[in-house]
Amino acid sequence: MNLIVQKYGGTSVADVSCIKRVARRVKRTWNQGTKVVVVVSARSGVTNDLISRANAIRKQPDDREMDMLMACGEQETISLLAMALHALSVPAVSMTGWQAGILTDGNHSRARIREITGGSIRKHLRKNKVVVLAGFQGLDDDGDLTTFGRGGSDLSAIAMAGALNAKTCQIFTDVDGVYSADPRTVPDARKIPAISYEEMLELASSGSKVMQTRAVEFAQKHNVVFEVRSTFSNKTGTTVKKKVKSLEDMLVSGVAIDNNQVRISVTDLPDRPGAAASVFKVMSETGVVVDMIVQNVARNGKANLTFTVPSEDAFRAEKALKEEFANGGGGKLGRSTKIAKISVVGVGMRSHSGVASKFFEALAEVGVNMLMISTSEIKISVAVNPDDGEMATRVAHAAFGLGK
Ligand code: ASP
Ligand code: MG
């Protein structure tokens, strides 16, 4: 089937005039003779608004009821968009996640998709109707509504494109693609025409957020090629796929900055097997995701351990550690500090040496001190003082020749 899946995010359907604009775009695609499934988010702000109302009633609302509530935002936009299409004489039908047979496990607010039957989607498409599908929602075995985590409409679109074997999946948003760095920090950042799933995931986990990470993981696993592009322009965006041939064998594709991490240090940790494990066990039991980790060589039987956690989890992490140490777990809590994490990402580093030295030299030249370093096969991250973050991003971007 010659099918295109288009997804429009919250800012793209923010109000009635935005919804009309989306309808015109959809009509243009439909006029070309392609079948179209449109996945939409809630209007921007609506999901947050629903959540805060729930929280005004209960601190910890029941998660089944919470999903029932959060799924409302998307149901508003699907019907409005279907009406806007009708107004343009385009036959369209709105569908909820359950009507489209999006079946999930029962983990409310972070459900995983198990199967997509498609429900009556194919029948509607054969009749040449545009199907307008509510993103972010599915149905579990008990027949209860589930949602996919914040930003989960991206996942709905990718999964539906995979299930229906769509020719193209377009993620329309308020930026016109994935950039070599955040253009607000690095004015000469360039739009990347094509990027691999793994680079996109590393950039996302390093602080440059364009799409829901789970959606990119799903695309990678099921090999769904997609394009990130702007609702507000006609420019081509960034294609995300398995392998990308780069023009000049680029070492680095992008530089990301994450300003949202706190470095926690633990001193006087007994130098014996299991000491570090007990610290991270406390973190995992507290539900805190640890990112960079550095352990110093032990002296006098004591070691120091530093690691970073998301800022919003820092207080919880410290509290749990204080309790652990007060109850006889070895170690002392040191002072925590905010850091900025700068990451350079590129599949080119798998086969080339010298990326680390180039990166570190660039930082040294402008007198930026590195507090921590961590690496993966295709990423090098350094923690720096928050005041140095933007400067470090700019010099790294320039050092790898990423500018215009
Ligand atoms: N409306 C949901 C949210 O705000 C899902 C989405 O926008 O993708 O997280
Ligand atoms: Mg979104």
C-alpha cells in the first residue's frame, strides 16, 4: 500500500488555526493519491493541565484513572482534525488507540505495545479515507486504557508505520530537523540531513531532545525509517535510519549539552568487593538513573566514588544514601554540585582514533576544566562546570568542523 504516516505534535495542533493548517498539509499529501494515517498529540499544554488537575485532587492518583484522564487530550484533537478535513472536503475518520487495535501490557503511564491489529484502519484506507489516530494511547488485556509515557505519540506513529508497512513516516514538529548542536547555543549549527538510529539515541540521551527516546528505540528495533521535519515550513528534515553514508567520513555528527545533572560524591567507601554495588543498589531501589561514574584508586583502604544523576532526582538520591550510610552502609556523602555534560556523538569514532584528544585539546585551549569523562563506542562525554557548558559546546562543535 502506498501509505504515509504523519505525526503532528502538540505545538503543531496548539489551537484551531494550527489544526486547520495541519488539515491543509494532510490534504496536500492525500491529493497526491497516497493513503494517509495522521497521528496527533494533545494540544500543547493540555496533558500537563490534566495532570495538574489530578494532582490538585490527589498526590498519587490511581494509575488506571490517570491514563483514562491523560488519554483525553488526544481524543479532542483527533475529532477536531477530522472535522477540519471534512471542511476541506477530505473524507476522514478519527480513531482512538483501542479502535485501531493498539494492544499493550498493563503498565499504566508507560505501557509497552505488544501488538497492533489495525482494527478497521485498513478498511477505511481502502475507501480512501484519511485515518486520524489518537497518539499516546492503547488498550491492555483488561480492556483498560493505557498510555506510553510523555511524548508517546511519537511511539504511536512509529509503531503504526511499522505495523502497516508504511512507505514513509514523517514526524512533524516545531523544529525542522536534528541539528549538529542546539542552534540557540551554537549559532552556526547545521541541520543533519540523515542520521543513524544509534546516533539519534545517543544525542537524545545526552540532552538534545527532539523525539521520545522510546519511539527511536522502537524504530531501531523494527527498522522503521522516519523523517523529523517542521510543520511550519516545507523544508526537508532529517531522515533517521539504520546506516547513513556520510559525505566526508565525519568523525562526529553532533554535540549535545545536558544542563540537568548533579554530581554526587561518596567518600570513604571501604575498598572491598560489593561496596560500590551497594551504593548503586540504593540508587536503583530509589528509581534513580545514574549516568556518569568515576571511581578513584583506593588509598588507605578507602575509595571515592562520584556519579551523576538527573537534577530532579538528586534530592531523593542523597536522602536514600544518607539513610544507607546512617544504617551502617560504608561511605560518607560528599558535597553535590551541578554540572553540565557535553557529549560528542558519531559512529565515525568506532573506526577512528584521535577523537578524544581533539575534543579535550579544544576544551583545554579555552581553559575549560573537565570534571569527569565517560565514553561509549560512539560517544565521549565530559562533565564541566555549568558556567563553562555553552563555551565547551561551541568549541567542540568548531573543533570537529561541524559549523556552516
Ligand atoms: N500528549 C502526550 C504528552 O504531552 C503525548 C504526546 O504529546 O506525544 O506527553
Ligand atoms: Mg510530543
